[in-house]
Amino acid sequence: MRHEKTGRNDLCPCGSAKKYKKCCEAKQQKQRGSLLMVVLVAVVVAGGIMAAIASFSEDSSSSGLPGQTWSPEHGHYH
């Protein structure tokens, strides 16, 4: 069995007696846009989490100011 694609000017398959472009086409496009936005936000959040983890896992000796050395007995840079 073969499904034919609904044309923009055909009657909407939902039975509303409206043209497809004035009825369900906009709903489908809105759903695609929402899905794309969710995926984009998830990628940005995941990147932020990975950057935060990377910044916490760096060696503490590399985070001091130039010309200063870490003092383990005092717990700060000199």
C-alpha cells in the first residue's frame, strides 16, 4: 500500500474541510521547530556541564597567578 503525500492545497486529512496549508501544516512545522529548540538547548547545557567539569578537574598548581607558587602548608599561593 502506498501513502501519497498531502499537498499544501489539498484538503486536510484531519477532516476539518480546510486546506492543509491553513490547518495541520503549521502544526507540524511548529512541532519540528520545538524539537529543534529542545535539542539545541540540550547541546548547550551539555557543553556547559563538560566545561565546568573540565575546569574543576584541572591541576591546582596551574591555577595560580604568574610568578606565584603554591604553598601546601598554608593552602594558598605566595
